[in-house]
Amino acid sequence: MSRTILFLCSGNYYRSRFAQIYFNYLAAREGLDWRASSRGLATGWEGNVGPISPHTLAKLADLRIACDGDVRRLPEQLAECDLTNAHLVIAVKEDEHRPMLAEKFPGWQDRVCYWHVHDLNVAPPPAALAEIETLVRELVDQLKRDR
């Protein structure tokens, strides 16, 4: 049975969705027994207009990664069962997501790994997605070494 990684961001529309799709692409290519999913801590945000960010779609297209099955699904709100069922949980921005986890899922804020990838209000999409690309590649490399 595959182990699972759960990527978290605020809206499950842009950063976490890219991390999920890119991770699954690399894990399959490398033969890793891991599968990623993603959720949002505040999916009702008005900036979520459609199932997935056009910035995410453009980056995936640049990487020549098909994501048809992943695009049809709307952003999904995090539930506690998502946290308990994951083997590893990564929130993409500690300053943003640690307080949200503490408020909505007390106790989980110290059980999650954090990255430091800015959202649209701080970093342009190409920079943020390039950073996630690098972090996901590093994660896949680490999981390959740990097999």
C-alpha cells in the first residue's frame, strides 16, 4: 500500500495543487511507493475561480505534465481525517499556515512540516512555483535515499 503525503495551502487552488501534481508525476517516474494529495485550510477564498489556478496549469504545461484528472476536482477543504490518514503533511508557508492549523486543528500545528513559499500577495507565480518545483524534487530525492 502506498504511503501518502498531504500538501496544504490556504485555498488548495495554486501552490498545494502544483506540489501534489508535480510530486505524483515524479514519484511515478521514479517508482516511489508514495502518492500525494492536497487540501486547503480556507477554500472559500474568493480568489479561487475554478478548479485550479491558471498559473499552476501554465507551469505544468511548461513541464509537459498532463493533469487532466487532477484539474476536474474543485479545491478541497482540509478535514481532520486527511491529517490522520497522511504519513507526511507539508504546509507550503509556515507563517501563513501554522496559525490556521492551530486555530482549526489544535495540536496539529507542531506535527506538520513547513516550507516557506510565498503566496501571490508576496511573490510572483513563476518564482513561487519554481521554489515548489525545487522543494518537491528535493523531497523525492530524499524519499529515494530513504527506501
